Amino acid sequence: MLNCLCKKEVMTISEFLKIEEISNLKQVELIAGRILRSKTLKRVAIVTIALVLNLSTVGAVSAAGPGIDKLGNLLINLIRGYAYYVLIIMAIVESIRAAVSGDSKKVLSILMRYVLVFVLMYLIPQLFDAIKCNL
């Protein structure tokens, strides 16, 4: 019992923090080595660093600032704009395929599926905003 209570090594707080810093540095070097060996991880790291540096210059990184809301709304509107035309084209093409193959009963379900996807693009952000405002 007394053996486990004996001090093995005595060090100051700064010495202890230096040891922790060295072990953290070794872990960072290990992770960086893995990232640099993998082509995919290297690309993801480059894009992430570029985005962080770009967003930090425009001030959109702050968690509570209006910049992130403005950026988020811009991205959502861009996605909605592109998705509008993509969904229309895909719905038309799939409906024509179903009609040509003689399965005209599927056309309405195909159209409703694409309408549902489009509605969800607007409904999901509204639901999140309602939850955020009520909490």
C-alpha cells in the first residue's frame, strides 16, 4: 500500500507542460504524415485550409456573427437555384422514359417525388429556423 503512494518523479508544472507539448507535437506529426501520404486526405486538407483562410478574411467564421448567416443563405439560394433546373430536367426525362416504356401510371409518382424533393429544400431550413427561435 505504501509503495503506490510514493512519488516516482518530481517535476515542476512547466516541465510537465513541456512533456505534454512534446507528446502533442509527436501526435500532430504522425497525423500530418498520414495526411501527406494519402492523396485524398491531402486534397481535403488543402481545400479545408483554403476555405478557413478565405472565410477568416471575410469575417464569416465568427459563430454568432451575421456573416455566417449571410454566407449560409447565399449557399442555400445557390443550391436551390441549381437544383430547380436539375430537378425539372430529371423529372421530365424520367417521366418521358416511363411514358415511352408504357408505364404511364408511374408518371404521377415520379413527378410527386421530384416535387417533394424541391419542397424539402425549402421546408428543412424553415424547420431548423423554427427550432432555433424556440430554444
